[in-house]
Amino acid sequence: MSSGIKVRRDARERAFAALVETYEGEGRCLALLDEWQAAEPLSPLDVGLATELTLGVARRRITCEWIASRFYKGRWAGVRVEMRVLMALGVYQLCWLERVPDHAAIDQTVKMAKRYGQGTARIVNAVLRKVQAARGEVLARPTEKSTSRSVLLLDQERQLSFSEDIFPAYERKPLQYVETQYGVPPWLAERWHRTHKPAGCFQVCEALIRRPGLSLRANGLRAEPQTLLKALKARDIAASVHEATGAVLCPPGTSAVDVLEIEEGLCQPQDATSQRTLLEAGLRPGMTVVDWCAGIGTKSIQAAELLKNDGLVIASDIDAYKLANIAPACDRHGVEIVETAAADDLAARLNALPQPPDVILVDAPCLNTGVLAKRPEAKFRASQKALVSIEVLQREILQAALDTAGEATRVVYATCSIEAEENAGQVKAVLAANDDWRLEKEVVTLPDVDCDGGYVAVLVRG
């Protein structure tokens, strides 16, 4: 949708415009903020506030709207998008941002509401002041799980009490409690509660409300995880190493700007679950690897590092802009064996190889339900219709990879989704249609406090 809103040089206005523009899940909030920042720069302080408000509200918008609706006199379903976003912005500042004074949160939101009429401004003011009056203390979350109706779970460490019941009773309406407490669309709440059972559903939802830290992959050509860890700790960045993958995990609030080693090519931002994909592929020096949906080339560079700069990596994508960014990134990382091929040119390039590739990586487009903590707006476009549509595309890409593969080629299929239809369901379907292929291994990862969710499967002939 197009908001038609003039983007002013103000942090709250930027956040408001981005949230309205991506209300239905189309586009990415951060991309809009970056675009507007390039055109009309804000101060670093305002950039930080705009980013916090945009990502925070996108992550918890359903919860913010639910709280506002408890104090709204009228039919909430009829409230226009702009008014919903305004009240969500106000609620988020009142409940989550302790450093923002109440008067600033309310007055600035009401000021923005005046463009839609004095009546709208009065309603927004009344709702926010009722939220302010009912809001209690911010406390540390207890170790035992609670589903109290009067407690808002702010994140994995803090909770906020209210003087009255706000949320549905979990015992009677478990799905509505999950939806409103964690900000999960009804379709996903029902799926996760049914598929992963209550315990798994709560794990996914807790990961959904976390403030993601920065996860790094040490450049295997130049540094080890422990070396990177030592350098970060010397600058008081309390990092740790993910045991299963070697990913270096930085705490929430760590910016890529804080990690000098990124620009120096000693490491690259990449989630631990994403790093695991190629660790399951059995890469060895001398191999030829095709990254079928390379994007900006993060996994292509990782593949080159695992090959020790010995072999060939062909990065392909339909997005020419993304492909153009791969070569500079390779230079920065000291990677010499990655070449790019537009999607339309890939077949010709593969035909020119002396032998079929050893590994084809299909990092398929998906609903992104394993990475919603980082891409919160994606949950608003997740639906049964979207799932059916993406399944068709995934099947086409995976089948094309199998058709391209040689007798000894390993095909690695991966998504950053946790929906079975996109993962094991796809693999089962293509294996049924290609009886000369079999599943060698698969790994399903639900998101948790340290990593995103995702799926990887390795397919081989025989």
C-alpha cells in the first residue's frame, strides 16, 4: 500500500510513515528508513529513535493495537490504518521505552493525529492517557512461565504489570492469548500451536519478541572465532561463540558499526542457523559450488572460505543489483574464487564447466517465519494463499537444480522458514517425482534466544 504521507525530517514521522507503508507486510521497514535517510538525513540520535520505533512497533504491533483497543470506545475493526499505527506508536513508547517521557510520547502522537482532525486527536489522547493510568511497574520476568492476564511481556527479560486484565485467559482462549501477547497473526498462532504444541509454540513466540543481537561469521581465510571473540571483548562487547556452528554472538544493541572487523573483512554478519546450511554440505577445497539464489552473496563468500579459496563458486540471482554488490564484498574478504552469473545466463555458464558442479545450494525464497525477530513485517504477509504461491516457486527452483545436477552432485535445499510445507514437504514432493534421488540428511531449527529458525536438507542420487 502507498501511504501518501509526506516524510518529514522527524524520527516519529519517519517511523509512522514506514509502518503505514508496510502495514500489510509489503516492503521492508528498514529499507524505507535507509532510502529516506539518504534523501533527507536525520541526526544519529533521531535515526536511532526512528529505527527503534519502527522495528519495535512492527514486532509488537498486534499487541500494541490490542492494548489500545482495550481502552477505545467503539468498534476497533473499523478504525483506519493510520489511526491504528498512531495509537500503536504511542502505546509502544509508553510501555516499552522507559527513557521516553510520558508527556513526549503522548503529546507528539496527538500532534501527529491532528492532521486527521481534532476528533481523531482527542480519541488518541484519551486512549493513551488511559493506558498511562493503567500501566504499572516494569519488573524482571520470573524464571517460571506465566500467562497472567494483567502482565505484558516486554521482551525475554522484562515485563510490565497493569492494574486490570488486558489479555485473554490462556486457559480458555489459548490462541487469542498467543496472538495478542506476542503479536502473532491468528493464522500463524493457530499453525504454531498445532504443529509445535504449546511448548514449541511458546519457544517460537519468545524468540519472536527478542531483540536480536548481531551474529557474525569469522572469515575462515583470515580469522578464527576465538580470535574475533577476543578482539570484541577487548572493546567491551560481551560476545560468545555458538557451540554448534562457531558463530560469534554479540549482545542486543550491538551495531555493525561497532564491529570494526566487518569493514576489515575479518568477519561477516550471518546468523548461526544460516551458517549451518553450508556446514552440512560437506564442502572441500577444489569443489565447484553453485549458489542458485545468492542474493547479496553471504553464503557464496562463506562457501569460498570453506573451500579455502581453492575451487569455484558461481553466485546467481534474478536481482542484478544484489549480484553487483558481491564482487566488492569478495575483495574485502580476500575471496578470489566467486564469480557471478545472472539467472538467465546460469545455464550457459554451467554448460561451459568441464564437469557438473559438486554442490548446488538452493537457498529458496520463503515466508521467512524463522526470522521474524529480524524481519517483523514479514509476518503480516504470511497466509495460506502466500504459502501456496511460494510453494510453487520453491518446487520449480528445486526441480531445476535437480535437473542441472550431475551424478555426484549434492543439492542442498534451505529456507529461513519453519513451515513444514516449505521444508520437509517440498523435499518429500520432489523425491516422489525423482525416484533416483534420496534424502541424506535434514535439520530443522526452531528460533530461540541465540539463533533464527530454518531448515536445511541434503539430497543425493542413489
